[in-house]
Amino acid sequence: MSSVPSPVSAVRRRDVIDALRRGAVPGNGLDLLATGLDRFETALDTELDTVASGGAVFKAVRGEYGSGKTFFSRWLGERARKKSFAVAEIQISETETPLHKLETVYRRVTEQLATSSFPPSAMRPVVDAWFYALEEDALAAGADEDNLPDAVGELMSARLAEVSRHAPSFATALRGYHRASAESDEETAAAILAWLGGQPNVAASARRAAGVRGELDHFGALGFLQGLLTVLRDSGHRGLLLVLDEVETLQRVRSDARDKALNALRQLIDEVHSGRFPGLYLLITGTPAFYDGQQGVQRLAPLAQRLATDFTTDPRFDNPRAVQLRLSGFTMESLVALGITIRDLYAEGSANPNRIRQVADDAYIADLARAVGGTLGGKVGIAPRLFLKKLVGDVLDRVDQFPDFDPRAHYKLTVNTAELTDSERNLVSADDIDLDL
């Protein structure tokens, strides 16, 4: 029997299958693959609803490499977009996005900003939609075409009053962008929007036209984030899910930078809980070593206190409402169940669905899962990506295309080290791998 919810559109099915064939996390349709995440759904949906009603939430996710942290964050992002949230996923790194430089974090937010209608970067469509909404509200309030610009300016000042207390230049730049757009000065409008997005090296002429100076700094970034949340809310979005992925990289930076980054994280959490960021759901992901080790969270006592969560009980009693969630990773049983789900999803899009299910039956799926897990030294937790890549690209595609192909007779599992990601390669020692190269 198929374990895939029905109906599944051909586009969603193709997107999922194509991504798995490449060994990548699909861009959508993640609900089809969300094995074991149903225990979090009720609590997370409640938190998203809290944010949508003007609240703010901070959440931390812990799990070893291969436990599905990135998948979890993208699955949550897909749920958030369905609730009309904007989403931004950022990889924390010492060189590209250091956490202790919040101006860089904010810049990455605007670069990665996505909505259900627009892929990254959705900054300009969001800002344009905001001004359109202001114009509609002004017209509804009785403004005519002659005094519409003044009416929009008054509405903008009112909507950004709280933001202007912390980041007056954000509102000033928005006015400059609106003015340049109205005058069809595309070059100036684009430059001002880049400055609003935290981009460095914006032309001085554009900054003068907008009435702003300098570049965004660490302290101004929080005010700009406030401004972005206001614009998102007033342009029809119910909130922003901001994912800071791989924060465990902080353990590998210089001690002074690490301490600044940990303190910046503590500051962000406090600001979320203080109510400064209505409409923000902030999610971080990291390894247990980051949360529990002396080179991570435990290095800063106030941060450790804020993230403290009891994980001494059986994982099945973990509290999904807690500040920190634990991902246990895949077992062989859940890996096989996922393989069967993907086999059935593939079959639904095949001209010969019965042949797909008969040749790659449940028993064969289990054999392949065990073979991949064994090839990776029994480390089932890091097997899902490679297992699904082999299942789709090496087995199901061939069964679908060649009427006489039998994977039991014609396919021998091989794994080349080039197929492994850096984290997979680091977690599997040479002695663990029996490679057929």
C-alpha cells in the first residue's frame, strides 16, 4: 500500500525526485519525506500562530551530523510559507557570515529572503508590495491622486514610528527609495534598496539622494531587522522564519570571535523574548557538542541558562514546546520506511507503477538500506541522503526505463568517496568503509 499522501501534483513529485537523484534536499514537498517529525507538528504550528499574531519565538534544534537538522529547518520553512511567512535560511561561518557581526547576518537575511511567491532575494518585491499597500490604505482613507504622495508619507511615518526610534535611517532610506521609484530613477532606487539590505560600498550619490550616511553597523542591524519585520507584516506576510544553520562552527573560530558570537546570540535571544521583534521566529541548529561542550554554549553561562533543556528522559518523552529540540536521527526501520515512501512516490509518476513496486519491493528496499548502512560502517544516521540518491538514480530510474532490469541480478551497490559530503566523509573513517571503487 502506498504511504504517500494523495494526490501529489506532478510538479511536486518531479521536484522531490529530481533533488533526491542529485543527493540534495528538495526545495519543496518536504512534507512527503518528513518521517518521524509528526511529533513536533502541533507545537511548532502553535508557535508559528503565536508569531503570526504578533508574538516572537526562539527555538534551538540539536542533532549530530546526519540527524536531519537542515531537513528539519527546511521542512519548518515549508510549513511557515504555507502560513504566509517569509523565510530566510543562513549558514553561519567564520568567513562568510560571522555571527558576531550582526550587520552581516542582516545582509544575508535580505539576500536569502524568500516567500511563497518569490525566491531569494525577495527584498524588492516585498518593499514594493508594502508601498502598494500604503497607497491602497491612503486611497481608502480618502486621499486623491494629487495628495497621495503626502498621504503615503504620513502613513509610512506612522507605521515605522517604533522602528524610527531605533533606526531612523531605515525609514529615511525607504522614503528615498519610494521617491526614486516614482521618478523612474532605477539606478538610484536599486542602490538605495541595496543600502537598505545592508550591502556595503553603495554609491555616495545614492546615499545622498536618500538622505542617509555611512554603512550599516552591528548595532544598527537590529533596528533594520525591526524595520524589515514591519514591512513584511504590512505587505501581507504574517512573519519571518529566520534560520541560523550550523552554529556549531563557532567552536572552531578564535576565542575572542567565539565569545563575541556567543554574546551576540544571547543578545538576539533576549531581544526576541523582550518583544522587540514581533513577527520573528528565530531558529538555530547545532550539534550536541555545541550546546553541551565548553567550546560552545557552556562557555557563556547566561546563554547556557537560556538554552538549558532536560534530555535525561527517554527521547519519546521529549517536550516539543521546550526551547531546545532533540533530533534522534534515522534508525534502520525509519530509513526503510522512507525508502518505501519514495518508491511509492516514484511509482505514482511512472507509466508502469506496478512494475516499480514489484521489482523494487519492500524486501529489496530493506536490503538496499542495510547495504548502504553497512557500507557507511553501520552509521545509519548519515545514510539517508546517499541511500535515497542510490535508490532513485541507480535503481528506480533503471527499473522504470529498462523492462528487463532486475536490481537483484544487475546492480551491485558501489560507493565512491567522491559521492560523500565533507561531513559524511569526516564521520566515516577509512576502516569503516568497504568501498567497491
